[in-house]
Amino acid sequence: MSTNIADNLMRVNQRIQDASAACNRDHNDIHLLAVSKTKPVSDVLLAYENGQRDFGENYVQEGVKKIQELAEFSDIVWHFIGPLQSNKSKFIAEYFDWMHSLDRFKIAKRLNDQRSAHQSPLNICIQVNIDNEETKAGVSEEDVEALIEQIQGLSRITCRGLMTIPKASDSKMQQRQSLEKMQDLFKRCQARFPDLDTLSMGMSNDLDLAIACGSTMVRVGTDIFGKRAQAPTKTKERHDF
């Protein structure tokens, strides 16, 4: 059965509005990032035609190919949200507008050095391993502020905020605890670094709770594009957006 992307987008945006109203937030303060990984360019165009402008990709080669094919649509904002090997950082620096999964200064320095002076600074979110999972990438809660401090000296990337993928759980209480920890961390970081404005957390299964806990950007794939095809490569980390 084909996916009705227009209707799905409408439902997801309504869900964002309802979740925002429930916690007395302005829904315009929450940005929807449509996760288009493994989906064809035609699906991205359908979402674009229905008002969506921010798209997230997990795999470098696939993402770059889409960006090249859709280069004429200059108002599309491309986000890289997957784990990144340092030898592929130049493609992120050259093609993407955002990078959500930064977890070490080495990558930040490479992205900065590889970003053209003619481009606007690359927007960065630091990935936080908020539940201290051994198999998951991300900076520990204790090390976040030090990494932000290091990034301040780089002129071609801009630290916009934090991103997390909480531990998968069927317990709403456990989900809330993880998301509230991120909210508290984000507020502490904002107090020291006032330019931070982005808390990227919340996916199809926990979108409403993430908004209640202060998320400013939710990453939704399946609820917009339907179930995705098998990923082109395997990674050690789940990114079930």
C-alpha cells in the first residue's frame, strides 16, 4: 500500500500542535525534521510539495546523492543525523546544513577545517548519551560543557544545542526520566552558552513526551514516510526514528 505522505505530514503536525498545547507551548517553537533515510527522492519531493523543508539522513553516500539530485530546491535544509566516521567528514562539511551526532572534538575540528569559507557555518548538535549505554555513541552528561567550550573557538561551525536518543523502553516513567535529564542539562548549558537554541529529541514513539520535556526539534520518519526499506549499511547503533 502506498504511503499518503501529505496526510501523514498533516497528522504529525497536528500531533505536534496538540502536544504543544497540552504543555502550554507555542507549536511554532517545535521544528519537525522529516527523517528520509532509505526513502527515494520522489518521497522527499512529495513532502516538500506539502510544506516540509527540513530532512534528515543517516548515511553519507545516500544523503549526498539526494542533496545533489535536489540541488535546485535551495530552501531544503539537510540534516545529517547518523553516526559519522571521521574519513567521511568532508562530505558533511561540504553538503549538509546541520550535523546532529557530534560526540568528539576531533570531528568538530575536521568539520570546521573542511567547511568552505564561502558557506555559512555548519550547525552542530552534540549527541549526549544520556542513559550511559555502553553500545551507544554520544558524550557523557559530565563532558558536554567542556566540548561546547572547545567548539567555541571554531569559526566555521556553530554549536546550536544538544541531541539525544534515550534508551529504548516501554516504560513512560523511564522515558520521562531520560528526557527530563536532557531538559535539565540543556538548561544548564544554555545558562553558560546563551546562543544554544536547539534540543533535538523525540521520535515517532515519544514525540509528545519529548515536547513536554522541552524538545525544540523532533525527528520523525516512519509516521511520515511509512516503514522504511532495509538500511544500505549496518551500524552499531540503532537510529529508529
